[in-house]
Amino acid sequence: MAPVTSGTATPTGKGLIVSFGEMLIDFVPTVSGVSLAEAPGFLKAPGGAPANVAIAVTRIGGRAAFAGKLGDDEFGHMLAGILRENGVVCDGISFDKGARTALAFVTLRADGEREFMFYRNPSADMLLKPEELNLELIRSAKVFHYGSISLIVEPCRSAHLKAMQVAKDAGALLSYDPNLRLPLWPSAKEAREQILSIWDKADVVKVSDVELEFLTGSDKITDENALSLWRPTMKLLLVTLGEKGCRYYTKNFRGAVDPFHVKAVDTTGAGDSFVGALLSKIVDDHSIIDDEPRLREVLKFANACGAITTTKKGAIPALPAEADALRLINGKH
């Protein structure tokens, strides 16, 4: 296994990372470890994995844009404002006058894991039409990142497929984090089929251990099981293992990168932080994926960013700056 060097050697790229999909308001209980019914009150927190990834990128000095649809309501304009405040390009956002911005009530269990109850019937993000896409923005992406929630219903599904194709045709690296939210799908079978329907389109795919189990139908977190998700079209497959670090698979090598041990308060956004950190380091130099020592260095940085994100409540407030991650990395030696 190749050594991991210091986290400072790979610069944050300046190429544009366009993150496509949903942004919503999470309502998080003021008290951890209680059910939604028992919660005495809720705090509103901006959320949505693709939006979190965009802000994760800008927080560590990269360039990101968000593409998606929000409600033409106070919450929608608040979310667009949060993206702008965090330096995210908002030229890919459209507003729907007829539908509300999506909401999710999130239960924080005592162990920091989450349960969700969604209000989207339909929400604005589901109503994005192919003709509303900012194709100029998408064509300017060096990396195009997306999830699977935008595949659940039309017209957003068609918009997602078109955006993906436009980005690929323009030479972007395609990055896919399925970000499974089972309550949003009609059935587990439909979720598995649709998530895998675009599996061979992506260059970089990141799944969590839970998603690996769901997609393969096996509870074994093994190389063999992970490699059943490998496709010849891929450049990099990643499995994040929470407090156990991550595993990586490429055409020529595979391995694991150790975690950073921190006191986890809330795991929200940790995977998005990991993805944003990874993409910001490879956006200008995709060849890092084929160079194991450099890839391991980048994944160590991504692990550090993910770990820091679990130490505070909420996703966006907890996303680290580059200096925070380097402090954690260098403090480990």
C-alpha cells in the first residue's frame, strides 16, 4: 500500500465544479435523541446534498456553482442567499412560482445518525424542466456532480439526464453520490433500479457503507462486494465507512485510508464534505486518480473534512475551511 504524505501538497483547484440537484430546509430538533413528535422545537437548517457539496468546495477555496430549482418563496430566496454568501455561483438556479421549497424534518438519534420525514408534494426541485437548464453554465463545468433524488420523478429526471449528457459532451468529469433517501422513493426496488440506471455514466462514484449494502443486497462490506459495483467506464469508486475511513478502487489499484477519530455530534453533511474536498483537489488534475500516492493524500484530506463536519450540528455551518482540515491532519502526526 502506498504511503500517505502530508495533506498540503495538492492545491485546491480553480476549475468550476457544478453541483446539480436539490436544496431544501432541514428542520432539526433542538434536543437530540428524541422522536419528531417528542421534539420541543426545531431549528431551520439549509440542506440538500448537492448544495452542501457546492458550499464544501467554496469553503476550502474552490469554485462551485449550484444548478437546481427552488420555490419562489421566502425559504427559496433564503437558500439562494446562503449559496451566494458562501461564494457559490447561482446562475443555474430557477424559481418556481407554483411550488414550495422542499422541507425535511430530521430526527437526530442519540448516536448522531438521522431519520427523515419529507414534505415534497411536489416541491420546486422536482419540477425543474430540461428547457430551464443553464446549458452555458453546465458546459463550463470541469466537474459535474449529482445525486439520485433528482431521478425520482419527471420532469426533473429528464432535466438531470440532459444536464449529465451536456456536461459529459463538454468534457467534464462526472461525479455521482447516490445519497439514498429511501422514504422519497415509491419502493426500495424502484430506488435500486433507478440509482443503478445511470451507474455506467459516472467517472467517480461515491457510496456509503449503507448504500453499498442496499445496492448489492449484501451486508458484507468487502472488496468483492464493492467491486460488484465497479464498471469499466469508471475511473474511481469510493466507499465511505463513517468512523472507519474509506476504501478506494480504480482500474489499477485499490486500498483503504484510515479515519480521523473525533467526537461526532451530528453526521449530517459529512459525506458531502468528503465529496467536496475530493472534487476540489482533483478538478484541475484528473490524473491524480491514477497516481496512488497522490490519490491517498487527497482522500486523507477528504476524510479529515468529513470528520470535522461531524463535530458540529448541521451540515453547512460545520463544513471546514482548508486550514481546519490541515490542522487535524498535522495534529495526527
